[in-house]
Amino acid sequence: MGKKWNMALSLLLVVSMVLTACGGVQQGAGGKDKQELNWVITAEPPGLDSAITTDTVSFQILNNITEGLYRLNKDNEPEPAIAKDVEISDDKKTYTFKLRDAKWSDGKPVTAHDFEFAWKRALDPKNKSQYAYILFPIQGAQEYNEGKGDQEDVAVKAVDDKTLKVELKDPIPYFLMMTSFATYRPQREDIVEKYGKDFAEDPDKMVYNGPFKLTQWQHNKSLKLEKNEKYWDKDKVKLDTINFTKSDEVSTQVNLYNTGKLDFVENLDASFVDKFKGKEDVKVFNETTTFYLQFNTNDQFFANEKIRKAFTMALDRSIMTDKISKTGSKPAQGLVPPNVEVDGKSFRELSGKYLKEDPKEAKKLLEEGMKEEGIKKVPKVELLGYDRDTAKKDQEYMQQTFKEVLGVDVDIQILPFKQKLEREDAGKFQISYAGWGADYNDPMTFLDLWVTGNAFNRGDWSNKEYDKLIKKAQSNPDFEERAKQLAKAEKILMEEQAIAPLYHRARMQLQKPYVKNVWRHPFGADYTFKEAYIEGKQ
Amino acid sequence: MGRFILIRFMYMVITLWVIATVTFFLMHHLPGSPLANEERIPPELKEQILAQYGLDKPLPVQYLDYLGKLVQGDLGTSFKYDGRSVTEMIQQGFPASAQIGLQAMVFGVLLGVILGCISALRRGTLVDNGATVLSVLGYAIPSFTLAALFSYYVGVVWRVLPAAGWGTFAHSVLPSLALSFLVIAQITRYVRTEMLEVLGQDYMKTARAKGLERRVIIIRHALRNALIPAITIIGPLTVALMTGSLVVEKIFNIPGMGWMFVDSIITNDYTMIMGVTMFYSFLLILSIFIVDILYGVVDPRIRLTGAKE
């Protein structure tokens, strides 16, 4: 077996060397490759109105046809885009952005008013924007959106055409990054009003200020993007065309990939992983997500910390990541995923490793915990689960392990997503298999969920010290100290085992080797094609 | 005939109303709301957005609102695809689904009738057995299995036709073929059984005794009568195929309307659920109506008894 693999590997190496050599020759021939990228989207974008939309596909498209104050670069750091630079006050609550001379696709300049208009439009309760809360760091935003305040009190103001002043409720280290998010994109008042309900429903019913513009939208079939000649940084844009084909079936995507109709496959499932493993086409996309078991602390059994710990220790996380999903997911060591950063460093380095498998200790803790609670016989436990394929296998693994290690019979209740959510909201569960993805690059996007009284703290875990730390961190302008407070908070959460983090998900994708320089982002929109190009296709 | 159509039409309207009512109330008992990123929206905000949509009103009020709009032919706008009307979305998806469905139907019925006739006439021969095996397979193998096989072998391995996609006639061949197998199977079985029965009837002997040509006997006298049961299933089957098969459309990446039925329920897109249900029901009832009329064309006895009632 080992020998076979070695053979295959060396063969692969030779082949790839030959291919690289070929690529080199072609490149010398003068970059004659057609600059056309054939990408896939897994769903029809429900709407391209940046102030309203909520889904990943729309974010992906919008990220390439519009541009905000900042844009995430190759290393996922915010880089000045429509903003030329920014002045931040000492208390880190006032941001004054200076805008560069950028133009919309119809030739009109991008002004500070376009930002003020778009942000207030997203916050206007009449517009029913489901992502309005992403603007809540701005002073007065939440009050206006909840109908308790006035529009005038939202602290975003166009001082003049090229100056935008924003005041924040709290000092936050991730605000520049947030300005790259779709909901923070500018919009033109005249265009929005001209088309009213039809705004952004068709390519000619919107304007563009990003590297590309939308030129064709065949609903539920395809979208076509072409280079935007009015874009301020157009010299860096190399692609002429991007064709997005909609396909939500992996095997179809793979068939189209193999026949050269697609340059990309979004998300290989476990059945395809073995087939493509080791090929140079394979790319791993690390999501900023954490999947975990949520214990309901109102339940008599799981109110006990030792019992929660027992269930956490019983599991071997690497089985879920390496044996079940096989797409590159990483076993969790805490709540916050490794790609979340504070001050340019991974938060995980600052925090600790809290999770390890220890079946003996788990069994001991369970017995101790039951003694503490005066429970004689292990009750039947119900686990609320997802109805996705991989998740089902995870759930079966956990069921089996809890039985083998702890001797606990776990009943798996698989529910459709919305129904599961309803049970969680109502607190009608013992353990729930759940997940959360980051809204922005900061540990806070995960940690503030477990504050007492937060609607997403579904297990009702409560710790005064934790609440205090999060509250302090939220308004702390000293970002170094803030990071320590957050690390301490995570420690409490892990030591009391309010939840049992399982893994951070990764997707395995295929991308033709001739497609270069596509930026992948673990936050906000998934991809940037601004500087992508084709090389060595023909 | 005029009165017959009028009564039928009244029944149609009543049936549609019953379907609309049942669907409306069942649908509102689905857990969750039509909001897209429901798990992330703070609860106060959620209530407010729902109120903006008028979903905080009592259910009977919402029901009357809906019926009022439905009578005017307004199916409303989708929740998920904000701002796009359900009618427009059906208009965009239906043509592709309908084309594939119709092609599958025409091909399937033609082949099914021919195979059915031949098996009946050559009963017990190799041809008959072959046709029986084919129709059993057609019943047993789901269309999406065929679709996946066709897409992979014809599209990827042999590269004869596109593996997936939509645009030219070539794109529609494989999906139509995948869908047609069930049609072939059903029609073959119906026609064969009926043909055998009809061929044994006395009037067939009479026809032969009159000295009619074999071709005329089979087509005008035998087949015409044998087709009646087949026609019964053709109507609903056509509607089912024309409104799209979710999985076959997924495999071949066809911008049809099959996905709408499932997607709308998963996302609780209320207006969309109602829209596609009403559209489907309307077509189904219409097809039954047309089949009723077709009976008369094929068999004058049915027309006569219909008129007497």
C-alpha cells in the first residue's frame, strides 16, 4: 500500500513538473490566455441590493461589483479602497474618512453622501433589512432601527463630498474591517429612487463602483461580470469576464469541471474527497466557524458542570474531522476559531487549549457529577441534530461514543433547520448540535453570544465574571488589554463548559491550476477577483 | 357541451379554492418564519420585520388578504427573492421545465404506444419479453439515477452531448430522455394490456370478417379503444413532468421550476409556496378537464353518456 502511494506520488510529481514546465513555455509565448473565468455559485442570488441582502452568494457578487470604504486584501486585512485614508480619534470612537476620486460606472463621482444614504437606508425599519444589526456599532443606529430613535441621530455624516464622519457607540478594533462588509457599501440615492422596487433586480437597474460590473443576469441560471472601465484601480484588474454558473449539485459541478465548462467547484463532499485528494486542483477553504454542543443548563442533568465536562471529554474530535468529513476541518481547542485575530495575531495563541479527549476522566467526572446532583440512574439524553449528511454521521459517532465511554443512551432528534431553531429558542432541548460563523474578525463575534440574557445563549448559561469581562472589553479603548479580557472570558466559558466546541469547518474545493490569484476570505464575502487572472490555460 | 364545460369550470374554481385554503393554513403551521438569516437576527428586530410584512396580523385576516389578491390574479412577491413577483419567477422557470417535460412526454408516449402495440401483437415473443423488461426497468429505476448516468457517460466520458447546462436543443436531450423512461414504461404496460383485451373482442372478428386491412383494424378499431386508460394517466403525468423534476433539473443544471416546490417550503417563503401550489393545481385540474373532453373524441360512447347526465 505504502509503495503504491509512493509510486503515485512520484508520478504526480513528475507530471506536475512537466505541466509547470509547459506553463512556463506558454507564459513566454506572450500571455495570450483569454482572461475569462468560469466560476460557480451554489444558489441564485436572492437580491443584489447591498443594504438589504443577507446571503453568501449575493455577498460574493457584490464584493466584486461594488466597493466600500475599505476592502479586504490578500491577507484578509482591510486596505483603503474608496477611502483614501482615515483619521481615528484618541478614544477610538470617531472615524473621519477621506474619500479618493472614485467614479460610479455611469461616470458620476462616489461621494460621502452615497455612504450616508446607504447606511441609513439599511437602518430604516421600513426597509426590513435583515442585516441592519451589522451597523449597530454606529452611535444611534440601533435606536433608529428599532424605532426608538430618529434618523438624524444616526452618527454618520457626510461633512462634504469627500469627507465622511462616523461616531461609534464603543471603541472597537474591527471597525475598518466592517466597512468592507456588503451592508456598508455606498448606494446612489438618485438610482435607488429612480427604480424603486426594481432597484438592483436587473443589471441596468443599478450602478457599479467595483472592479467589475454586472452585464447579464439570467435568473436561476447565470450571471456575467465584465471589467469596469470606470473603476479607480482598473489597472490592477486583469480579468475581462467572469461567468457565474448556478449549480447546487456537487456531482454536476464536478462533471462541468471535468468537461472544462467550469474552473471551480465550491464544496466537495466526502464522497469526492478521496477521488481528488493530492491533486493540485484541490484548495482548502478554512471557514471561520465553530460547531459545538450546546448544553441546556436548565436541564437537571446538564446543570452540573462535571457532567458537561464528562460529555466534552468523551469525544475524539479528530474522528469527526479526519474520518467523517475529510475536507480539512480542524478539531477545536476552544470556542474561537484559529483564523480569528486580535492585533494581527491569532487569538488562539493568546488563549489556550482547552479540549482533550480523556475517556477515563470523563467516566469519573460523570460519576462525581451524578453524586453531586443526587442522580442514581443515568437518564435518557436527547441530542438535537441537523439533517445534513455529514452532520448525521457526526451525530451517530457522538451517540456511539457517549454509550461506549459514559454508558449513556443518547437519542438523536433530527429536525429540519427552522424547526430545530424553534426548539432551541424555546429552550426545549438537552444538548443541541449547533454552529456559528463569524460576522467580523474579532473574538467578540463569538464570545458575546454567551452573555447572560443574550437571545443566542440558548442554554441559559450564566456567569457574572464572564458578563463583566465582556462588558468591559466592549468599551475598552486599550485593545491590548481588551484582548486579554476576551481570552480570560473564553477561559471561564471553557472551564465551566457551557458548550463543548467540536471543530472548525473547512470546505474542500477544486480550482483549475491556470486560475491564479483568487483571494479567499474567511469573513464577509468569500472571494475577491480584483487581481485574479488566467495563465497557462492554452 | 356548453353546459358540461360550465359545470366543469365551476368545479374547477371550487377545487382551487379548497386547495388554496388548506395549503394556506397548513403552511402557516410550519415552524419558523420566512426570514432568511433567522438564526442571527435579534428577536426584537425579528418581530419588527415580521410586522412590516403584515405577518403579525391574525391568520384569518392574512387569509382574507391573500384570497382578495388571488382573485385579482396577484400571487404576491417572494419573501426570499425580495421584490420579485412569484408570477414573474414562475414565468422564468416554467418554459425550461415545460420544454423538457413535453419532449419527454411526446417521445415517451410515441415509443410507449409502439412498444405496447408490438408486444400485444407479438405476444410471448422475444420482442414482447424485451418490452416487458424495459418497462419494468423504467418503473424501477428512478429518473435521477438515469440522469446521473447519462450526464456522466454521455456527457463526461464520451462527450457526445453536454453534461449539463441549458441553452440549445442539445442541452435538452439527456434530461428529456431521463424523464421519458417512466412514461415509456407506463404507456407500454397500459397499451399492451388493453390491446390484448380489445383484440379478443367480438367486433375485432367482425372487422376482420368484413375484409378490412390489418393496418386499419389495428389503428382504427383496436388502438383507439386501447388508448382510453392511457389517456387517463397522460394528463396528470404531463403536468407532473412539465412542472419540473427537482433532482433531474439539479443534475443537468436546468433553470426550471422544480426547485421552487422544495426551496419555498424549506425557507418558508409563504407567497412562493402558495404560488407554485396554485399554479400546479390549476394545471392539474385543467389537464383532467382536457382529458375528459379527449375521452369523447376517442370514444363516442363516453360523449353520449356524458350528455345524458
